[in-house]
Amino acid sequence: MKFRKLVLSTLCIALPALSVSTNAFAEKVTLKLAHNLDQSHVIHKALDYMAKEVQEKSNGDLKIRIYPNRQMGDARETIELLQNDALDMTKANSSELEPFVKEMAVFTCPYLFNDDNHFKKVLYGPVGKTITDKTQSSGFMVLSSYVGGSRNFYTKKPIYSAADLKGMKIRVISTPTTNRIIELLGASPVPIPLGEVYTALQQGVIDGAENNIPSYTSTRHMEVAKFFTENQHTSMPDYLVISNKIWNKLDEKQRAILLEAAKESEIYQQKLWDEETVKARQQAEQNGTTFIQTDKQPFREALKPLYEEFTKNPNYSKIIADIEVAGK
């Protein structure tokens, strides 16, 4: 941890010096993008695709340098680096953005979407834009939105029903909403950075975690948590965000190139995601994972108090009503 803090403090000092010079925005620009995913992950591949498109479309005048695999920390750390002008762009899922943009919490409202098509209709439609527009007051704006499938529990012992979670220790991205989900199911939420989950599972610090299938395999958590229960409690997107200050320094042409490449990366990521989900399931099964199909109704019932809290909260009630209309 001491080393990590030293690295981050050094970055806060050093990165502004590495950022684009005053005159460079009229000439060549290199944007720095850091995220916490492995290079094999679908979203990293989409970001890499975008970076290549940006370079090609700008004839090399606009470039994106990517720092993957937590080189600059987990999502919260990279968002803070961005807010402190020490980083230009980062990737974070809605739960990781929730402490900075409270409206992102709607994606952790349990069992809100009817199916994948409903989720995409919201994410890429006017409701999704209403949510992403809220990020600007936190110092950054959303360039692209990526599908993240549904989140499920994976554990060291089988979970056949909601009751089986009672007394278990489950890793979460700690927010009031995610903590409440775990608590309502009778388990204990344990906030652990993504990079420490494997060891925590291995050593018995936690009994399980929750995520989508591609992330379950790309993190190799399938090696230490052999049971994957497909209860699909939430669907959370990932977002690529850019500092407001950096965006405002780009000229019109640079913004247009960046936006076009970002939108193209959304389409590319969706295609990769569908392919990767099938491949990841096969890989996990070959590695000995047991996939458990479970009755979702007991999970819905246990989490109903949280759903009702959302619908009564003035910060979220209108957005949730619009999401439900989009599913009809």
C-alpha cells in the first residue's frame, strides 16, 4: 500500500508535466487513459480499437496512450487522478461512479431490466443520456457506454437459493446500494479492490463475489470460486469518461474524431461482448465451474425493500419510471 500511495502521489506531480503542452492542442495531442482491467478483457480491446481509430482518423495528430491492468490504481483512484488533472481519461462502471454521480445508483437497483434489449434501449437512449449528463458537475463527461451483462454471485460453495447466502462474506464495490443488496440477502459486504479478490478468495477472507461471466474468467476467479449462480440481480454498464478540462482544450476537429471513434468502439464492444460471454462460459466449464440456474423470485422478494426505496427517492423515482416505460 505504501508503494501504491507513493506511485500515485508521484503521478499526481509527474503526469501534468507529461500532459499536452499549451501549444500542443493546435498540433499533436496524446491523451492518457488508465483503467483497472486486464488486456484480455473485452473493454480493454474496445478501448484499444478506439485508440487505433483515433490515430488513423487524425493522421497521427491525436493519440491515446492506454495504461491497463491497474497501473495507476483501481477505478476510484483513476477517477480522482482525473479530477486532480493528473489523468485525461479513465473507464469505470456505474457502481464505481456512484460516489461521484449519485444518479448512477439506478443501475444497482435490483431486477430493474426485463432483458438485455431493455437494458440496451435504456443505456443508448434518452434515459441513458439523462444519467450520463449528470457527470459534468463532477469534472468529467461520458464519451462512450459499454454493456456489462448481468451480475451474478460466484462462490466457493454452491448457492442454490437466496437463503444460501446467509452468513457469507461477499466482495463488493462498496457503495450504499451494493452494500444494501448483500445485507438484504443475509450476507456481509466486504469492500476489496478487484486486484486483491483472487487472494482473498484463496485465503478464505471472503466466500464469494459478484460480477459478470467474462470478468469472472478474465480475473481467473474461476480458479478459486467454482460455483457461479445465475441469479442476475443487476445489470451495470461501463463508461469511458474524459476530464472536462481536457475536452474543453480540444478543438472541434479533435472532438469530432474522438466522439466518432468512441461511438464505433461501443458497437465493436457489443459484438466482442456477445462472443466473449459464450467463450468465457465454455472456458469456465472446462476449468470445473458449476453453473447454477436458480429461481430468481426469492432474490426479487428479498431485495424488494431496496427497489421500493429507489422508487420513493426523489433523486431516482423519475429515472426509474422512465426506465420501466422503456421496457414496455
